[in-house]
Amino acid sequence: MKSIIIIVGILFLIGLKSEAQNENSSSSYDLSGYISVMPSLYLTNDSTLWQVLLHNRLNFNAYISKNFTISVQMRNQLIAGDFVKLMDIKNGFNKENYFLPLTWKKEFGNNYLLTSAFDRFWLQYTFSKLEIKLGRQRINWGQTFVWNPNDIFNTYNFFDFDYPERPGADAIRVQYYPSFTSSLDLAAKIDSAGNFTGGGLFRFTRWNTEFQLLTGYYSNSNKLIISDTLPQYSWDTEDLIAGLGFSSGIGTISLRGEISYLYSVQEGNDSTNQFLASVAVDYTLGSKTSMMFEFFYNDNVQKSATSFLGMYEGSQNVKTLSFTKYNIFGQLTYPVLPILNTTLAGMYFFDDNLTGFFAGPSVELSLGDNLTLSTFFQAFGFRYENPYTKEKEWLNSTYAYLRMKWNF
């Protein structure tokens, strides 16, 4: 029944979109989104698994008055294949760190899963230099591309390329703009476990560089599942946080960075102070080729990855941004033709316990104004010390994706 309601709702909203486009007068709302279909393969030394993902997104914004705006955005996914059972995808949706229960799922046997989730649901009030936003929203305090030590409210998984909107947070946010080159940002959120995180960020510009200073209180409940047969790790964090970020550029070169220090206010085994730092360099050659390099340092890795699944699911909060102390990322983008774009991304990460790499080439072909065909490959390999046998083990896996996407 829920799937029928979702489909009817999608058709109804698309109908509203078409009707609005036929009117010459300006509309008090707008609707956008996309529909994509993506078959994929998961390859290892001893198995080949498949999956097909049908993905729909709807972004609806209503401009109630000059001062009030409402945004409702949702993603609907129909997943079929071996991944549903092997990767325990249905439980992954239960791990969403939202306070409000706005995700629904329906299983069909062991190989089919239908989900619907509202990942944006907010009301915004704007008056002069003041903005107040309440509800599920994205609070982006990050400056770099892959790792964001300043982003204490809603970190994201870099490997999840099919989710460009990224997760949000159930929060209240107040922004004040004293001038064109400065802003004050205050925010607070509650997650699914009732943990509170709040902070303030001040941005200003000096010497053609944008700086940001942040301070706040951070709390979170963490869980690491190694496998179905081995134990789980659970630990809580409560920290005072201070951070610095910057963004600057000279010609075609841009330099960005973030630093955060978390001081634990806990006692006992869960008390761990942590220093995080990332720096990124972007360089553009003419109007075509662009290169990006990023380095991330994590002086207190909370829990190292002990399975490929754990690494691929990625970090869930600012204290688990990486599984190793040293992390290096590089990316090269080149448009072969105006309608054909190629990207090659790679990552190398290492410390005393874990060493590994990631390679991710992709190609995107434009088939029209709103239609694209893309291929993505993700190859992983890492060597780690098994915490139980104390022996070094090597694991590798490869994902291959083919995606057709229509934007409206």
C-alpha cells in the first residue's frame, strides 16, 4: 500500500510541475528531482554479486511569503539483488542518525527492498540580515572535499556517489550576516539516540582569504559491527570542540583546510581527545583539466576497519572520519568532449595497523539536456591485522556501476 501511495504522489507532483511550467505567471513553489536506474556488480576473488537500484528524488520548495519558505525533499529507492541480503542494506537504513522517524521500508523476500525517506524537511524565516531554519536540513561547515573535521553536524560517506545531496540533521540554525564578508552561524541538533550537539561558527574575510572559527559541544553514540559472528564495539563520546577553517586562491590554484580539536569531558575508557586536520589543493589547467589533492591526519583513530564492509559504509561522525592516521587523496578530471567527461580518483591510507588503497575511475556521457549515462568503478584493497588472530590479512573488492539518470 505504501508503495502505491509513493508512486501516486510522485505522479501527482510531476503533474503539478508540468502545470506550473505551462503558466506564464511566476509560481510560488518549485519542484525538481531526478529518476535513475543503476545496475551494479560486486566482484571478489570467489564471487560475483549483482544489484539493481531504482532511485527517485523529489525536491519541493514553497515560498509562503517574502519571509517564509518551506522545503520538503525525499528519496525513494527500490533495491533488488544480492546486495540486500549480503550487505544487510535494510539495517543500514535503521542506522540513520535522525531524531525524527521519517524513513519507511518494505521488504519483499530476501532480495528486494523498497524505502522512502524525507532527508530535508524545514521551515525558514528570513528578515533583513537574519535567517532562522528549523527542521531536517544540511548544515555545511566543511571546506575540504573528502574529509571535513569542521563538519560536526552531518558528515558524509565520500564513496556514496549516488547521494550528492548528502545527509542532513534534525536541527535549528540561526544565521546572521553583519556584512557582505562575514557571518555568524549558530546551530544545535538532536540525533536518534537523544545526543545533543551544538556550536557556533564565525566567518570573515581577510587578505583575500575566507576564515572560519568554530566552537561547540559534540556528543554521539558509536557502533562498529565487524561481522554477524564477531562482537560489536559500542562507545559514547562527549567532547568540547574548537576548530579553524580557511579557503583561499591565487589564479587557478585554490587552497582550503580545516583543523579541529576535540577535548573529551568523559572519564574512563571512552575518554579520548582527538586532533583532526585536512588540507586540499585544487589546480585548473586552462578550461579543461582540473586536479585535486587532499591530505587528512587523524591522531586518534577510534576503531580500525576490520572488514571491507566496515570501510565501504564509511564514516558516520566527525570522530570516525578515517580508519587510519594518514590519508591521501587525488583526483583528475578531464572533459574529452563537451558531452563526455572523465574522472580518475584515488586514495591511499596507512598507519601501523591498516594499509590500503582506493581507485575510482568514472565516465559521464550527456545524452541530452537532462539525461546522462555514467559508469563508475570502485576498487578497494587493504591489509590489516586481525584483532583476534593477530595475523596480517589482505582483502580486496571491486564495484562496477552503470547509471542512467533523468533530471526534471
